[in-house]
Amino acid sequence: MKQFLLACYSLVATLFISDKTTAQVVSTNNELKSLISQSFGYFPRIKEAENQIVVAQQKLDITSLNTPTVDGNASYRYVRPKIEVPIGGSSFQFAPIHNVDANVGANYLLFDFGRLKKNIEKSKLEVQYAQHNVAYAKYQLASQVATIYYNIVYLQHAISIQDTVLSFLNENKLFIENKYKNGDALKIDILTIQTQIDAEQNRKVDLQNNLLKQQNLLSYTTGLNKSNGNVFDFDIQLKDVTAALAETQANNVDYQLIKDKIKQAEADVAIAKLGDKPSVNVGANAGFKNGYVPNVGEVRFNYNAGVALKVPLYEGGRTKRQVLLSQSLVKQNELAIATLNNNYKKDIEQALADIASNLERITNTKGQIAQAKYANSLAAIRFKNGVGTNLELTNANTNLQRASLTELQYQYQLCLAKIELARLIGYQYW
């Protein structure tokens, strides 16, 4: 139990240090942190993982038990033919026809060459694995909640931009309808702008539908379906691939889980090596039975005690093969670390590439927005002076809103790439 408490303390200390370090490299808002904390208490997957700790601890408690086993036994046997021998002209009975036996027996494992100790150590490793599995589930859920949160931010802004487009088109439609009444516009002009309005309205419906889906997902993970976020304020200190991978190996719970599996496999090796070792048991029985000569029918009190040594002599190489199998499992889990490194390096490189490309796109988009604003102003002046058409003005305004939406999309993609990088490295930002 002392070692288990030390292991728990070590885990808490590690998480505390990790949290302190994360605070320096990741920043986000308090509402997101609150939603993530809310999800830990609400989402069933976390409760399921936490219950695995309880199960593993109960297994450890059972494994640690080394108490005597006490059994009560009672039996009756009817034996024929009668066991008797003629002596001096009469028959002497050596065993009763009706055999009765009732006793209480106790047995205790006195010495097992370390089997119990090794099994306890393995059970402690299973508790540690269950604890790390809870941490892993929380990291995955936190990333999911953060993604949903900023999906909602993006969709709300996109709907706002779409409202601006529709507002402009509807104003333009009224203007054209007035010109049509005065004979300065054609019916086709009204139909054309109505088609644009319908298309933009459908885009808004799609955005609203996606927003509702994201709010449903937020409710699915946290129990709440509303959030107040309106900016992409998730930020992370950028590193090169080598430094990020080194931090991933130190922080990411995926590595802790594979290390736990290696330790468990090594424990299986140690247990397997004890398969052909002897064991020593001490036992005792006390009760009542008949069958004692000369009066074999009389039920008498009896007791016995002794020590039993069990030495395996031949098992067909089972222990050796079990050791080889356990050693192969150790090697397999060690090889899995190389695979993990390869996969995380690839994912980190992709996340860093996404961050860099979206930063560059945002910079480039600023020039596009400036050009679209100028073109919109110019189209408005030309239309006002009667040298430009309403279609030119409409297209210029639509292009401006599209440029704003493009910038929003790049900011959104940048935010998601940063969330993914934080998940890969294993930062605890909540």
C-alpha cells in the first residue's frame, strides 16, 4: 500500500509540473477551461475509465491477500463387502460399512519463491496503467471539446458575414425594384438578384445547420449546448519538430501507456520464470470420523497437521516457452515505441506545416481584403455617378465579404492546428 501511495503521489506531482509548464506555452480563455472541466464530470467515457482504476485496485487488494484458507468438509460412504478377518474363531472388522467424516481444515501458503510478490507488483502496474488511461481519455476529450468550441466560434462569425451579404443584397433588390417601377431596370435584373439572394440564403441555412450540430456535440460532451466565445484565442508557443517530439515523448500519455505495457510484460517474464519453482504449504485438520479399530463404528475426534512440499519435476518445457512468449511481448511493446515516434513525428510536422501555411495565408489575405474594400468603394462611387452598374456594385460587395470569410477560415484552421499540436505534445491547458 505504501508503494501504491507513492506511485499516486508521483503521478499527481508529474501532472502538477506538467500543468505549470503548460501554463507558460499554451494560453486560452477561462470559459473553454470550464467547459473542459465540466466534460470530465459529465462524459460517460471518463467515468468508465475511472471505474477501471477501482477495478484494478480491487484486483490488487485480492492479489495481496495471503491469508489461510479454511474449509468445512463432511462426507458419508457406504462400503461393501465388509472388511473383516477371522481371528480365534470369530470375525474382526477392520473398517466400518457406514463411513462418516466431518472436519474443518486450514491451509496456508508458507513459501512460494516470490510468486506472490511478483503478482502484487504486476497488479500495481495495472493500477498505474488504469490511472494513465484516465489521463489519456481526458486529453482526448479536452481536444474534442476545444475543437467543438472553436467550430462554434467560426460558424457564428460565418453566419454574421452571411447576414451582411444578405442585408446588402436585399437593399439592392429594393433599389432595383424601384428602378423597375420607374422603367430604368428590367425584370431580369430583379430575377438575377433574387437568385443571388436565394443562393446566399441556402449558404446561411447550411451554416446554421452545422452550428446546431456543433451545439449538439457540445451538449453530448459537456451537458451544455451554449458557449460565449467569439475569438480564436487559443495560442501555443511554437517549436521545431525535434524539440516538439522530445516534449511529446516526455508529456504525451500515449508514451506513458506503452511504457506501462512494457513494465507489465516484464512482470509477466518474472512471473513465468517462477513457474517451475517449488512451493511449501502448511495445513491442519480437526473433526470427527469413525473407522478406528478396535471399535470401527465409533465416531471419534481426530486432528492432524503438517507441511507439504510441492516440487514440479516435469512440465514438458511449458515454463521455458512461457518465458519466451513473455519476452517476445516485451520486445513487441518496445518496438511499438519506434512506431509511436514515427507517427507522432509525422503528425507534429503536419501540424506545424498547417500553422505556418495558415499564418502566411492570413498575411496574404489582408492584402486581398484591402483590395476588395477599395474595389467596393470604387464600385459604389461609379454607381452613384451613373457610370457603373448595380451588378458591378453587387459583385464588389460580395467579393469583399468573401475575402473576409476566407480570412476567417484561415484563422479558424490556424486555431485547430494549434489545438492539434497541443494535443500531440501532451500539454494540459485546462
